[in-house]
Amino acid sequence: MDPRPAAATKVTLIEWMGVEDANTAGFVHGGTVMKLCDEAAGIASIKHSRSRVVTAAMDRMTFLTPVHVGELLTLKAAVNAVWRTSMEVGVRVEAENPRTGVVRHTNTAYVTMVAVDDGGRPMPVPALQATTPDELRRESAAQLRRSNRLAEREQILAQRGPVQ
Ligand SMILES: CC(C)(COP(=O)(O)OP(=O)(O)OC[C@H]1O[C@@H](n2cnc3c(N)ncnc32)[C@H](O)[C@@H]1OP(=O)(O)O)[C@@H](O)C(=O)NCCC(=O)NCCS
């Protein structure tokens, strides 16, 4: 499999937030934003792997400021790093008040997607070509998040001791 450029995985989704996306006070549900992040991450990872993918984990999801009904939500996603079968996708979410044009950074999410075959078994993905300074920085940060995740898992398993 030939390596594929990180730039080719970029995705932009734009959604207009309606009353069905929000609570009675007009604040958009966190779950609505998470679902859209999952969708954007799914598309970016499919563009890289050209395969089916499943969401393995949503590692981090920050909510910086609330999103309101009537705002335009823009989700920008790209594959940050890839390993054997998994890919970390970074998603940046911005909300725009369409009447004033003011744009705010509202969320960041890191989603791990796994390429799977028709039987749902993990399958290898092409390497990622990260070339720009931003792409290289994102790749190295993704590697750190993965190392921390694996170390945490090992510590928890070690703490648990042998299963009876
Ligand atoms: C994700 C899934 C395919 C992994 O299957 P598995 O049998 O654990 O496979 P493996 O142990 O070989 O792991 C495959 C890859 O997934 C990664 N992975 C598995 N669980 C993970 C987790 N909790 N967090 C991050 N990565 C994970 C592994 O690190 C591995 O990556 P690598 O090949 O790049 O090193 C499987 O757990 C699954 O199907 N989960 C349900 C997914 C789902 O229904 N999502 C919601 C709807 S899309």
C-alpha cells in the first residue's frame, strides 16, 4: 500500500443548529456535537483507508464554549497519525453566528477509527505522509496520546493483578 498524504484526508462539515439539536434554553446538546465529530472523523478516516471503519474510541472531547440554536457549526477533520489498523483523527469545531459573522472555537475532539473488512475484522491501513510543520506536530502529539493510552492500560491491568 502506497503512503497517502495527510492533506488528502481533510474534511469540512457544516451544519445549521436547529431546535431539535438543543435543550429548552437553546444550548446545543454535547451529544449532538459529539455525533457530528464522529461523522467528520469517520469520513476523514475512510478517505485515508478507502475501507469501512468503526469508531474505537473518542479519546478526548473538549467543550470550550456553548453552541446556540441558529448558529452554523463547522467541523474540520483530518487524520493526524496512523498505526497498523487504527487512525487518530483530529476534529476542530467552530460556531459562527451567521448574522454577525463572529466565529468561535468551541470544541476539539480526538477520535480513534479502525479500518475493518466486511467481517468487521481490523485490516491494515496505508502509512500517512505528514509533511507540513502542522501535520508533523499533530502526528507527534497523536503518538504521545497513544503512548499515554497504552501505558495507562498496562498500569490498570497490572494493578488489577491476575484474573482468578
Ligand atoms: C475497534 C475493534 C474493531 C477492535 O477490535 P479488536 O478485536 O480489539 O482488534 P485489535 O486488538 O487487533 O485492535 C485493532 C486496532 O484497534 C485499536 N484499538 C482497539 N481498541 C481500542 C481502544 N479502546 N482505543 C483505541 N484504539 C483501540 C488497537 O490499538 C489496534 O490498533 P493498531 O492495529 O493500529 O495497533 C472492535 O473492538 C470493535 O468492533 N468495536 C466496536 C466498534 C463500534 O461498534 N463502534 C461504533 C459504531 S461505528
